[in-house]
Amino acid sequence: MSSWLAPAKLNLFLHVVGQRDDGLHELQTLFQLLDYGDTLDFDARRDGVIRRLGAPQLPGDDLSVRAARALQAASGTTLGADIHLTKRIPVGAGLGGGSSDAATVLVALNRIWNTGLSRAKLTQLGLALGADVPLFVGGCSAWGEGVGERLLPTILPEQQYCVIWPQVSVSTGIIFADRELTRNSSRIRIPGPFEGDRRNDLEPVARRQFPEVGQCLDWLGKFGPARMSGSGSAAFVAVVDNHAGQQILDQLPATYSGLVARGINQNPAFADESDGV
């Protein structure tokens, strides 16, 4: 059995800078990977069957299964796999759990099945599954543009974060469909550090559509500048160290869940991955 980390991510900021003719939104964002995430274990099968085990609350035909089938189709392999998913990243929290799982399936099974697809091809397969999947295929914190698929790997300062979320799953589609969503933020022409007017343009809509998100942000805001990740529901604040983050969690209301994690610049599970052929 082969075990892989599927890391969570934060959007340190997220600006909506336009909308394309196909209805998708143009973004500028800074993705920070975390040393916290789901774990996927793989057993290769010779019969071509793809099974996702564990995490029974997820639908059977989830992104992990779809990713494996996409790799099968693209490579022509006759092999299959049992995918054992240990779910830690909350669903609908804006932390990228499903996308990270799918990307990890692509990269891991590409190695396990010895299919030899390049990282560029895996990225192409990932984009068809979801806009955030290419980030996790790349395995690096990154500056993102387009719908999030145009990525520039970025070295970010080491930082601890306290992340909390209410018991609500936010629909990304509802957030982006809202007529009051800001869609014309000024573009940042040169990627720069996390400073100045860096906000999440989705936050006002999420606060209005899902009041629990606003309450969560307001509570965490007592400990520092709190921001929402992605389309929510999770909120995060930078902390000086793990102890400071744990002190916040010690005060956490029963209606919230949370964690303390360290920002990482590369998924350690991908560290020895070559670009393929």
C-alpha cells in the first residue's frame, strides 16, 4: 500500500477581476498549501476496477474516482486501484479537499500504474475535473490567475495559521451566481507579497447568503485580521506559533471546528516526483 498526503489550501486573498463569455470568473489569488490534509492509500488492482474506500459520507462517484477513471482513459492502462480515503478536510469549507484528493489520485496512480504521463498532461486532466485541481497537481504554493489554473509557483514565508469553520457547507455555485458579487477588482500587474488591499471578494456574498460564515469571521477576528478561504465557510488568521493557535482553539465555541497548521511551499509527498515523459 502506498500512502499520500492531500494537503488543504488557503487563499491568502482572492480578487474577482472579470467574467468570461462562458460565465466563468477571472481571478487573482495567492494559494498557500498547509501541512494538514486528507490521506490517500492506494492498492493497485489487475482487474481494472476503481473503488474508493473509507469516508462513507462522500458520494461513490466522487472526484477521486473520476480522477482515476480519467487517468485510465488517457493512459490506456488496464490496471485499477482501491483508493482508501481518510477524510480530514471539511467539505464545503473553501480548503480544497475534493480537488486535492483528485490531484493526489492523478499523481500517485501515474506513478503506481507506471503510466508515464507528464505533469502537464496530468494538469490538463485535472482542469477538466475542477479549477483548483491543477494547483494540487503542481504541488506548490502559487500565485493563481484565470479561473485559478494559470499558476506561478511561489515561495511564501513560513507561517502558522489557525483555521476554523462553522457547521455549514457553502456552495461555490451560489456564491459566484450572486448578482451583487464584485466582478471588477483592479488587476495586480506584478505578483507581490501579502500586503496592502488584499481581501476576499467572495466574503461579502458569503456573509449574506450564509450568516454562519459572517459570525465565524467575526469571532475569529477578535484574535487578528481574519479572512475567508475560497468561497468559504472556513476562516483563518495568522498566528505567531502553534501554541498561540491552540490558545484560540481552546476558546472555540462548540458550534465551530478548527485546526492549527503550518504553511508549506511544497507537498512533501510530491518532492521526489519528476515531470514524467
